[in-house]
Amino acid sequence: MLRRFLRAVLVGPEAPQIRRFFAVGAVAAGFQTALLGTLVEWGNVQYLVAAILSIETTIILQYGVNNRWTFYDSRHDSWREYGRGLLRTNIVRGSAIPIQVGVLYALVSAAAIPYLVANGVGIVVSGVYRYVLDSRWTWQG
């Protein structure tokens, strides 16, 4: 499965789209991590609550960028399409929140990994899941 995915990223028909999706995700991961650290360190927000807030913020930002760049062939132009797509991506990415926050919690509590590093692992673990659902449902309906 991993081999097939890596081949698809490099040479498959969806390769440019996959690369754009992960480029947007990488920038969003940096933003999300910075926001998480800011909320925890300066805002004194508990790290799991801060993670959920930072995830939701990046969901909204990523949708806008992915809609205009990653999925430009099937982008949502009207207010109705845009709203429906934003709702769908929130369902997709919202369903990934337990995966990401679960990985974050497990690594912090069981392995004593710093929460910002653990958050990065959670982002990677849930990334493939999010791409598959977003590309097959959010921008195809």
C-alpha cells in the first residue's frame, strides 16, 4: 500500500494534485504547530484543547487554499458550492481530529514526547486519511 501511494505521488495521474495537497498541508502544519504553541505557552490553554482549536483554524484556511489551488479543476465557485464544500471538509477533517489528538495524547502521556513533536506525528498519521476522503468526497460531490 505504501509503495503504491509513493508511486502515485511521483508518477500517477493524481501526482500533481497529491503534491499540492501535501504542500498545503505542510504549510498548514507549520501554522497549526505555531498556533498550538502560542495557545499553550502564551495563552495558558490546555494542550489538547489548544490542539482542537488550532486544528479547526487550519481546516478553514486549508479549505480555501485547496479549493483554489489543489483542486482547481473541481473548485467550488458559488457561495452554495463553497459552503457545502467547507461543510464536507469539516466533516472529513473533523473526523480526523480524534486520530490526530489521540496520537498527540498517546505520545505525550505514554512516551513523554514533547507536545509539539507529538502533534507533528499526529498530523502525518492523519494526512493520508484526510487526502483520500477530501479528494474523493469534498471536491467530487
